[in-house]
Amino acid sequence: MDVHCLRPMDSLVSKETCFFDQERPEQSRILHGVDFAVMNSAIGCVRRHPFLEQVLRNLRAARHNADIIRTTGPLYLTSQLKLFQRNYLISQRGGLRVLQPHVFSPLPDRSAGLRDICSRLTKHQLTARQPPSTSAQLKLDACQQLVEANSSAWITDRTLAIHRFLHLGYAGHSARHRHRFPVDSLFLLVTKATKTESGVGARTVGQFSRLTKAELNELAS
């Protein structure tokens, strides 16, 4: 819903069996105090991929977490990735790949939350009598990196889409996005599939059309 597609993704989906988006490391340091975070802004997996099955299986328990970041967001997915890497040998992981941020999330979150954290840290540093802690210094460095970076260079010819960080699942942000639309209109962007003797046939690249309810039921059967 908040990812702006720039280029066809055929080259990605044709060679990867499972991929996830990754947050910019500067943003991960500022928001979560970590150097690496997996995001749900872009997910693509073949049917029954073991990592996606694990993620979905553990969602029921995750709903008891304190906030959405740990329920379905970056901290949840990152913890699931670590669990997956502990429980599965490399040969059993089915080609899982966490993409570099420039592919789907080249730009940082422009919402007030990120700016507020950087502003508070900077003001505290100016008035503090002691040097900042190691954690605070890493966040300050990340804030400075985002300020000084040439953002136009973040979007490259390998960028497939831009994650806009609209935070549609957050209570504080959802009120700004109340526009509703018929969800079936999204099927205009679904490539039409055909059912063959061996199952659902390959989707035709570039062939876009609305799927009827009968076709959806057939593909789901």
C-alpha cells in the first residue's frame, strides 16, 4: 500500500525463492538500536517456503507483544530470521535472501518520529555535561549520516520500488489515510494465471487483467 513501484520485478521473482526487504542501517540504529533489521515492506516467497511458514506460524504468539514493531514489524521479522538461522542448516533454508535497502527502501522514513529522536539526541548532547553513551553516540552518528548524505544517490538503476513509510497500521498515522477504495480493484495489478493439468500455470509477464471471482476460486482450489 505504501510501496511505489519503479520497475518490473521479473528479474527478482524469477531467480529468488524467498526475499524480504531490509531497513536502512542508519534508520535501524536510530529507531531500534541495531545495525540490521528485516522489513515486511517487500516480501516474495514460493509456496510453502520454510521461513515464511515459520513467520506465519509464530504470528499468533507475537500478537501479545507490546507494539506493532515486535508484532509484525522489523523487530519481529529480524527475531524470526535469527530463529530460522539457528534451527535450519544453510542447505535447508531454501534460498532465503534479505535484499539490500537500495532495492525497495532506498529512502529513510520521513515521518516525525525519526526526526524527533535525532532532535532530542542533538539537544541533549549540547547541554549534557558528560559525553553520550556508546548507544546514543551511534544514534547521533546515524542521524548525521542521514543529514550529510546525498539522498539522490540512494535511488539507483537497481532500485525496483520506493517504500514510503506511511505507517498505515499505526493508530497515530491511520487517521490521515482514511480514504477507502474497493479492494477488488487491486486485482487489476495481478497477472492472470491459467490452470493446467499439472496445476496453476506460469503467470504471463506483462499480461495484466482483473481476475474474476470464479478464476480466484479456481486458483485457490
